[in-house]
Amino acid sequence: MKISDAKFAGSSTRVSQKPGRRLPEFAFIGRSNVGKSSLVNMLCRNGKLAMTSATPGKTRVVNHFLINDSWYLVDLPGYGYAKLSRKALDDLKEVVRDYIFNSEEMRMLFVLIDSRHDIGKTDLDFLAELGENGVPFSIIYTKCDKSGPNVLEDRLVRNSNILLQQWEGLPPIFRSSSQTGMGREDILDYISDILNPNS
Ligand code: GDP
């Protein structure tokens, strides 16, 4: 898929307030600092669409971006912030859960995981919750340029084994780098296949 047009369409904290057009939605989530904003910008080839920051935790709202006037890319607030208060964390959880469990238009949730780390309890708990609630998800490993090929391969195999202790099969898995553009075509083609299953 070619992205010819990407524009910010609105922020919300409740699904009832999201942009009014009923279009298919593809959402992105991950722990803070996982590289989500960089990935969104890389996919859209727009360096400024999503706010990238060295300070984790800037996005506390659900951001909709209208792509090619036909679907929404949805940038969800991260999870697993170490520095937030209990109350702020609970509020954030509520924003995320309200969206992923109630947005009828969400076709796929991409869960981003940093390829430099073993998959952790926060991620596993989150994936388990998705499974229990029947939310369709895929995994995108981020920052794949940061490790050598053998180290990367070993870690991703280890992560798959960790996932297989909890799941009967693996979800679709993508490798990405916002530095090199790795994964861009695969992810966009996958979205395109979901949008146009018969083409
Ligand atoms: P977010 O908090 O998940 O939105 O993460 P950001 O996109 O703001 O990225 C966090 C940090 O990781 C920034 O310093 C980025 O420059 C860096 N980063 C993000 N993606 C990549 C990547 O694919 N490769 C490398 N080398 N660095 C990345």
C-alpha cells in the first residue's frame, strides 16, 4: 500500500469522542519508549505526525490519523510507565481499555515490543488480557537495527518460546526499524490485505 495522505484527525480519551467517520482502524500500542511514535512517522513517511520524544509518557490520549482518506491509524497511549502515580496509571489504563474493548472499527491492534529486550511480564499480562477479550492483535518488534542479526534472531526465538508457553500459536509477527524503514512494506501490505481481503 502507498500512503499518499496522512493527517491528524483528532485526540480523544473516550471512544465515544473519537472522530465521527466510521472507517476501519489499525491501532498501535506498546510500553513507553518502545519506538511507537517513530514507527508511526516511519509508516506514514512523515517525521512529525506523531510526537517523538526522549521523555517517555507524552502521549496520554488516543490520537487518530486519517490515512488516504480511507482508514485511521490510531496511536494509543503506552503502558508500563514507571514514573506515573497510581491514579494516573489507572486513568491511562481506562483510556486504553475503553478504546480497545469498545471501538467497533478497530480491525487490528499492533503491539510493539522492543527487540533488544526479552518479552516481559507487563507485555505478557497485556497480551493475555487481549486474548481473554478476543482482541485481534499482531506483534511488531521495534528498533531491529540496534542488534546484530544473530543476537536479534536468538532473542526473537526466545521470545517466541516464552509466548508459546502461554499461547497455542503465535500471532503475526513483524520486525521493524524506523531508522532503516525495515518492516514498512510488510506492515502496510498486511493492513492492505485486511482492508481488501479479496484483492
Ligand atoms: P515512544 O515513546 O514509544 O513513542 O518512542 P519514540 O518513538 O519517541 O522513541 C523512543 C526513542 O527510541 C527515541 O530516542 C527514538 O529516536 C529511538 N528509536 C525509536 N525507534 C527506533 C529505531 O527503530 N531504531 C533506533 N535505533 N532508535 C529508535
